[in-house]
Amino acid sequence: CSAAPTVLAIDNDSIIVDVLRLALSEHGYQVECETSARSALSRLETEKFDCIVCDLRLGTMDGLDVLRKIRESDQTTAVILFSGLRDQQVAVEAMKEGADDFIAKPFRLDHFRERMATAIARRSGFYALLESERQLSEKLRDANHKCVQRERDLQGLAIRSIRSLVLSLEAKDQYTKDHSIKVAFFSISIAAA
């Protein structure tokens, strides 16, 4: 059984955060609420959430500022901004800044939950994929290192074998001594290239 997704709802309107808390809690989310951007950001210094839902207009600091602060240190949490303003430029800017979604108010709660669940799943899936990629890259780096080491070992073995053959040849015939050493070194150089 996995833990319930955690959500931080931020809106300077306490009625909105209460509605969000009730509507999301009924569907298994653990919801915490803040009514100011500063208190929310302070809380985010010590707590981690699966999703942050934040109103665009919060008073002294807006939702875009909150989003930017979050993205400075956290790329894994889904962030959804919502607003009563139906300004597409703001929505586009929010997405460019790293928002997972932008929802216009008024919204239907079931629609809001669906989009929030999608954002959480997409963000967690993306970072799970990145982690798998990082682990695979690490394994490939280790395997490559082992291959390089084995290649060096085999080269050393080949050089020792050739040296043994040269010494055997020299022991039988002193006349070929210098010639055998030169041929051995040229052979090693050609093989290494």
C-alpha cells in the first residue's frame, strides 16, 4: 500500500484552501494549506510535497514568484498554478517557468483533481525515468571500465607471450637476437594501433 500523495494548497483566500483541503482529502490526498506565499515558502524549506497548488495572485508575492523559488531547489514536485485571470500569456509564462499545469478559476473540483493526478504521475514518472537512466549510465560506465581493464590485461598477457617467444628464439640462435626484438616491438605497435 503506497502512501497518500501529499499536497500543499496556497491561496490567500482561506475559503478556497478549505474547499481544496476537503475536496482533495475526500479522495485520499493528504492536504496542508497556507494562506501566504512567504509562509508556504518557509514551510517548503523543511517539508516535501508531491504537488503544490497555488493561486496566481497572493498579495505581495504572486504564484509565479512562488513557482520560481520552488524550481530553484526542487524539480521533482508537481506545481499547478490557478487563477481567476484568463490570460494566456500568464499561462504560457507559468509553463515556461516550470509549472506542470495552469487552471483557470472557477474550476470543477473533479476536473482539478484529474489534472492534479496527471501532473503528479507525469512528474514522478519523469523523474523515475531519469533515475533509471542515471543508474543505467553508471552501470555502463562501470562495465566500460571493466572492459578497458580486461583489454589492458590481455595486452599485457600478449606482450609477455611475445617476449617469451622472442627470448626462446634468442636462446636458440644469437644471430637473430636484434632482429627478433625489433619484429616483436613492431608487432606490438601494430597490434596496439
